[in-house]
Amino acid sequence: SNSVRSDSHQFVFSADIISTVEFNYSGELLATGDKGGRVVIFQHEQESKNRPHLRGEYNVYSTFQSHEPEFDYLKSLEIEEKINKIRWLPQQNAAHFLLSTNDKTIKLWKISERDKRAEGYNLKDEDGRLRDPFRITSLRVPVLMPMDLMVEASPRRIFANAHTYHINSISVNSDHETYLSADDLRINLWHLEITDRSFNIVDIKPANMEELTEVITAAECHPHQCNVFVYSSSKGTIRLCDMRAAALCDRHSKFFEEPEDPSSRSFFSEIISSISDVKFSHSGRYMMTRDYLSVKVWDLNMENRPVETYQVHEYLRSKLCSLYENDCIFDKFECCWNGSDSAIMTGSYNNFFRMFDRNTRRDITLEASRESSKPRATLKPRKVSTGGKRKKDEISVDSLDFNKKILHTAWHPKDNVIAVAATNNLYIFQDKIN
């Protein structure tokens, strides 16, 4: 049976599926979390003098188990170990810190390096055995000896028991002291040093749960103003809140919503208008939202409509019925800005991802695949044909693979380096240097 292609239907262990991707503030480190509760950190290798054409690659720096599966006996619920989000803290000293969360518990991890160890103890021999105290006649001064580099990950804080529903977002505030965590109905504000209490700053839970009409889908702190945050909803709306106005931010300061075009209304309108991700631009002037078919850029000073709308995969509009039947219509795609806010990126199906240049309004579809990821291979733009005659390089809508989807992407904060998670594979692409 050698003629059978082994890679066409790779069996993927569900634990290996990547569930979040995040660069740190300098871009030197890249963290991924997966369904098995593991965090893998990659480090950007410095470029070598003798091979300058090999721009620094990302190699595994540290791997650790962040969350374990749990069981809530009171509710008879299994709590998955899957990492929902990772957020880095700005670096203050030699160590790095990150927050990781599953559905219920947020952990603060410290990642530090050790390349020396103490030798010459008084109370034990070099092999670790305790010495007889009566035989110790002189005091030794321990010395630090070099050893192989060890990267240690240690949990410094555990923030638990504050969310009844599944946590979908964490966001570190610009004061670097607090962060917020959001679930379907509530947003909590934490101090990084205090684990046993948090402040509930948004609560949209109705008195009668049968009156529930919307849920919180994502939340993020403003990059420069520590009193401002936004959250998006399953109804396609975004609320901007100011914590200076009131302790409980149930009354928003700004409300962003695009009126629906009645002519395009369908059974699926509400589902596809649900926002799966919201991200402030680095400048803090804009925010971007991703819904099922499009990405929108909003000016914070204009609430009634977005300033830019980009179609991600408009050719799926006629396929919503089958996407509803196979549950893909509920996929939560994320989006991200490049370092200068001039371009944005988001994922699609068939391992395609889309990039939009905000200045030229040009867009491109690229594919993350084994073939395209050979070292220094150039990515070829992809085109999808929607009927009629198919050109040579085009792919028909009907042959797209909906099991291959790119939900999580990240853009290096300074350079044109992107990270794209395709099921259990992480792809890192960079722009070509001549």
C-alpha cells in the first residue's frame, strides 16, 4: 500500500491543535498555546555573521504544561485544559512574564534562564548526600560554576474562581499593573499582585436568563489609556467603556454599530454579524473587528459606521447553508495589525490567510502549507473562482477544505514577520530581503 499518500489525511491528536499565538512586546519571543494545555515559546535566533542570508529563525526556547484537565464536582463539568489566550507582560527585568488562561483559571508564568549553579556546599557532598555534621571541620564558601543553559517556567500567581462562564479574553492594561478577563457575560479587572479578588466591571447577565439576547465575545484594553477598554458582542456591536465614569461600566461611553442593509437580510444575518475578535491599533486611534465574512476598521471618533470594510471570503455567502450544517459558521476567526497599523491580517479556510494593505487597498490571499514553507520559498498568491470558467491557478469554491482553517495569527510588533497557526502546525513567514 505504498501508493497511498500518507499526508493527505494526517491524523491529528486533538491535544496538538494550536489554540492561540502571541508575540511578546519586542518580538523576540513567540508563544503558542494548544488544546493539551501546553505552552511552547520560540525564540528569535540572532543572525549569524557567516550566513547573513539566513535571517534569524525561531527555535523552541521553552515548553511547559500550563493547565491540566479539571473536574468541577459541584456542576459535574469537565474543565478543558485548552489554552484560550496568552498575553505577554512588558519586560521589566531579565525574566519574561506571561498570562495564560483556559476556560476558568488564569495563570501568571515567569520564564527565566539559569546558566550557573552553586557548588561547594558545607552540609552535603558533591553527589548530594548529607555529610556527618561532626566531620565538618572547616567552612567552605560556595562558588557559582557555569552550567548548560536551563529555561525554567514557574507559576507565580493563579487567578481562579472568578468566572462562572468560559473566559474568552484576557488583556494587559497599559498601566502594567492590572489586566482584564472576559467571559460570556462578565468582565473582571484584576491587579497582577492580587489573586483572591477581582473587580467586576461589566455584567450583562439578565435577571432572567431566558431574556438573554447577546453574549460578550472579546474584550481588550486601550494601548495607551488605562481607563478605556472595549468589548464586542454576538450581536455585532462594540461598546467602549471608561472606568473613570463609574465603577461598573454597564453604561458604555460609545456604541459602535453598522446599520444592517435590509435588502441583504437572511436567516444567517445574525450569526454572521457576531464579532469574533476586536483589536485596538497600536496608535490607539482605530480598532478592528472580525465577523464571519469581513474585517472592519473603526475610527474611535465615529460610531455609526466603520471607516474601512474588507471582505475576507465573500464567495462563502452562497454557501452559508452548508457552513451552518457543518458548524463552521460558528468558527471564531481572529485578526491582527502589523507594527505600523498599515496592514491587517486574518484567516480563512483551506489554510488560506488574507492580508489587506490599508494605504493601497490591495489585498492578497496566501496559503500556509507544507509545500509553501520550504526555506526561502516564495508564497504564491491564491485565487478562488466562484463559478463560470476556472482559470489555471484558481481553486474552485467547492473544493475548499473547511477542516483546514486558520483561526489564529500574529504579527511581529516591529518587523514583517508573521506567525500563522494551521491546526497543529505553526508557520512563520517573513518578507523577502534581496
